[in-house]
Amino acid sequence: MTRNLIRSFLFGANHLAVRGNNEVKRVMRFAHRNSHGEESPEEEEQEEEGQGVLPSEWYATALSKMKKWSHSMKDLDLVGGRLVNIHNHSRIFDAQLEHKMHTYKSTARVLIGHPSVLETTRQTLIASNPHYSTFQLFNRHHQREALTVSSLTRVSDILNISAQQRKIVRHTICPQVTQHSVWTGALVEILCGLKSDVEVLIGHKPSKEMRLAQQILVGCLNLLEPCVSYDPEKSSWMRLAPTRDVNSNTNNNTNNSADSPKWEDVLEMSVDLINCLSEETHLTVPVLKLEAMKEGLYQIRDVVIDKKKMGYKEARYQEHLVQKKLSKTLGHSSRCLFTLLVYYLYGTVKDIDVEVRGGLQVVGSGNRSCLHMGKILTVDEEKVVWNGVRQLDRALRLFKFVWESAGMKGDLELRGHLWHVGGGQGGSSRSFTYRGNIYFLHAMGWD
């Protein structure tokens, strides 16, 4: 998709020379590789050797078009892979508008590579810290590409964490993120989000699959309700024996685990739900999230869900089984484990998307490292800027959490970069601090 987005800009200018078309093909090759997770800095360096930047006419045309688009889209953004309204965080189901936003972001990544923009970015960094004078940031194509972080392995690769340290990361993180409350919270959020999206889509294009999916979601959430609402500290701490159903035969103990709902029931419903929604492009992101959770559901399929009819000790034991089985089986590369980590840190399962991936740099004598990552804005109005900062902050703090969990030597500094084409502040670059980290606001423009 990224390749097609850039094509619409690059081939739209009839005055591009043959050399420009060669550069076009090069940019599209990298865009195609990166959009499929095949980026390779080494391959890029070999292919870029001897190649220049795009023709100046192309940059001027692209910048002009982006300025026209920026104000019309200032209330929108891509969050967790979906188009949303930044004021109320509601989902926008508009394929054409979402395509336009992807085009805007993809073109901006090319503009960031313009020599003038790179130099302005470099000077802004040097003004904040002279050590940055030796940094080569965002000048390589892979440093300007987007990154969707979906596993601890991806994070560890960027932070250069060794195989031995990755074992430490998993050993440290698993007991925290596999707690029963974290597991159920993450799963319920995915299902509730899907339910909300399905209800909206049914109003636009009702179908047999959508209505079946809605029924499955209601049934699954009803099955999980006792598990979510259960609070042993408020009600069950005095209950030493299982409760009994007064309408049942005295010989029939309703606490019989063979008759109680288990996570296997949720697994089967999730499989059916994924099959119903697999062809719905608007729901690709949440369906993939549920697909990732299947790994955990399979591991705990024999554990009982409803603990309200259990004694305190039995209920705690079932919670312990969930944590024990997930901690033992979810590996470092598990997308399920990563989803639980994101929920544990932020209380949400939204994807960690980095629009300009940047990279890790060693600072000074080597006892400090600095992670640079970026976000593309439409304008530099306050609401838009702070929305971008909060999204970028989630990504940066995740990387620092993994860095510290791995016991890496030295401090990791976090630096966020935000680019815009709007002129709300006169087009000047500036820096500010948020949660103790420095953020740089860059204007994409030149004389």
C-alpha cells in the first residue's frame, strides 16, 4: 500500500526527468520492502550507494499538496492502525479519508529526507546538546520508515539486546503481565472494542457474518462477566466452602469443575468470531489482536472461568493456574505476551505505532545511549501537538521499560521528534520537555 501511496505523488508531476523516475522506483522498492517488514539497512546502503535525492520539483509539489491537506485533516490521526478523531477518540469508518491520511504520512517520510529538513533537524539537536553534532539521524531511508511494534523481539532488536538479556527480559516481565486481572482485562477490552465496531458496521452494511459475530461477542462477554466482576477481597474472603444452587438437587454440586465454564469455551468462540470477521477489512487490527490472544487461551483452556461459586482458596488457585501456565508457555517473540505487556503498562491494547522509527545512538563516552523516534503531525496547533506527544511517549516509555528489564548498562535517554507542514507557530523548530524527556518540533519547509 505504501508503494501505491507514494506513486500517486511521484508520478503525478509530469515534469519529472528520467533520473527522477529512477529515484521514484528506488523509493517505492524501499517502501514496499518496509511495508512488508522486510527492511534491511545493509541492503538499503548498498542500493543507495551513488544515488542522490529526488528532484527539487517533486519536493515542492509534494509539500504544496500536503499543506493543502494538513488543515482539512487536523482533527484526525492514525492511532493503533485506525483513523480516529483526536478530540473524542472515536473511530472514523471512512476508507477514502484513511487512505488520504496514509498518503500524507508516507509522503511526509520522504520530505523528512530533504537536505534542508535534515539540516534543520540536525541544528535543532545540536542546540540542545553539542554531542549530537556527530549524530547521523534520519538521513537513511530505514530511519524514516514506519514501525509497528508487535513483539518483545522487535523491541530487543532495536535496542541491541543480547540473547541472554532477552531471557532476563522474559523472566522479569512474565510474572507481572500474566496476572489474572491483566489477562482478563486485555481480553475483555479486545472483545468490547470489537463489539462496538461490529455494531457500527452493522448499521452501514448488515450481513449474516456480522450478525453472527455480534451474537458470539455478546455470548462471550456474558461468559466472561463473572470472571471480570469477581472481587475476592470484597466478598469471597469469608467464603470457605463453595456456594450451592438452591434449585438443584442436593447431590448436585454446582461447583463441579466438569460442569463449569472453562477458557476452552472462550477459545472456541474466539475461533468462530475470527472466522466470521476475517474478510472484514475495517476490523483487521482488532481481529489480529484476538488472533494473538488465542495462543494464551489455548494454554489455559482447562482452567475454570467462573470463580463466584468457589471457595476463596479454590478461586485463588484458578487465578494462579492462569498466571503459571501463561508465564511458562508464552515466549519472548509471542504477540500474546506483548499485548499483555502493553495492557499492563497503559491499560489499553492499542498497537504501538512509530511513524518515524529513528534509531539508537551512543552518547559521549559510551555510558549513555539515546533513542530517537518520531511522529508526523498535520499542523502545529496545541491540541494536535500534544496528541502526537502522548502517542510518541507511549512508544518511547515501552522501549525504556524493556531496556531496564534487561539490565542494560548505562542510561537510556528518550528523544521524540514531531514534524509538521502547518504554520501555526511561524514554521520555526522548537523543543520542550514532557515526562522528563525532550521533544523536538520540526517544520518541514525550505527556502
